[in-house]
Amino acid sequence: MPFFIISPFGDLGDYDTMDRKKLYNIIERDSTNSKASKAYDWLMMTMIVVSIVPLMFRKQIPLFVWMDRVSVVAFIIDYICRWITADLKRPNIKKKLSFIIYPITPMAIVDMMSILPSLGLFSRAFKVLRVLRLMKLARIIRLFRYSRRVQTLVLVLKKEGHVLLTVLGIAVFYIFSTALIMYNVEMNNATESGVVVFSTFFDALYWATTTLTTVGYGDIYPVSDFGRVVSMISSVFGVAIIALPSGVITASYLDELRKNKTNHEHNNTKPA
């Protein structure tokens, strides 16, 4: 296959461009809905899951080693395929420049982070084993590329970004306000054992955040009656604030699903 042996910085002929276009249509799910593209997505998602399984265990057995090797080979092939078709993904950029830019794009960096630890390119003398495991976890992010549902969710978050930022601002303001009130109310109050619960303002911020999200771990709680009243009010308003972005995201997500379904039906009904 010519597109595997050409240089990304060389002169690409029409024949090579056609072959690379076919490859691009397989690895990029936005460009086609072909069975080959869907099969490729499922294959890569399977490889990602296979590569993550060894990270769930402390002891590494030979099977896990082979699972890691097979998955990293798939990741390397995927990285190369995306690199040699980088100009097709960014047609508005000069061809040679697109090949140079690709390795520093966010997803390319994530891809490389998921590959390098398995190649043993980091010295153990620097005690980076935990860092290597964390870098391998970058493979989870790769799922965003192959899952259409996740891509739709990301699109919804971008679309409703201004609304979500407004809600986030309200939540931050409310957390700070309730934390300030609770800290000043409970700063001198102690439990029966003599322990001051809200010893620092950070404790109040922690309490306000867990209360707003209706989690309430119970490790920090008000002692006085007035503090408990503040806690009840914060919990009620917390439910309302958390419900706002949930409703916006759900409505927008359902709207995007309807659009995708309509577009899919429209494409299938086009005359040949």
C-alpha cells in the first residue's frame, strides 16, 4: 500500500493521495459512515480497553505484558496513519505544515503519551513508574475519538458553554458565600469531644462544596442550631443549582441526537 511507504514531507502524487484518502475515510469517523470505519472504531476501542485492564492489577502476569504489547502496536499504527493523513484533516493549512503541526496537536500528544511508557523510553532510575502508569491512563481519553455519543456530548458542552459558565459562576459564588457564613458561625464552636470542626476557611469551603452537590460526607458538620439552619438552606439551594446544568445538557443532548437521526435518515434516502 503506497501510503505506508511515502514520506509525509515528500512529493505526493495523485495515486498516493487517493490511497491516503481511503485510509483517512477509515480512521476518521466524521468523514464516512462506512462499515470499515465503524469496524476500525470498535477495534481501537477494544485495544484501549485491553491496554487499560493491566492497570487495574498490582501484579503483572505474562498475559498482561502481551496485552500491552498488542495494544501499543495498534496505537503506533493508528498514530502513523493519522500523521500521514494530517493534510487531509486540515485542508486549509499547507500540506507540509500540517505534517509538522500534527505531533503537537492535543490528541496527538495524548496518543504519544499512551505509547511512550510501553516502549520503555523512560529510565526507572528516575522513579517515574507511577508517572508511567498515569501516562498510560491517557488511553482512556482516546475513547473520546472513537465514541460518537461522547463526541456528541462534547459538542453539547461547547454549544451550551455560556449557560454552563453562568451556572458555574453562580455555584462558585454560592459556595464562597455559604462557606464564609458557616465559618464565621462555627469557628468557635466545638463538638462534645472539644474538637473545633471548622478550624480553617478551607474546611468551610470543603463543607460548602459537598453540601452544594448534595454529597455530604459527614466528616465536617455544623454544631450550632444556626449552623444547621444554614446547612439546610444550602442543601435545598444546592439541589436547584445542580439541576440547572443537568436540564440544559439533557435537553441539548436530546436535540443533537434528533438532528443526527434526521441527517442519517436523510442520507439513507438520497437517490443513488
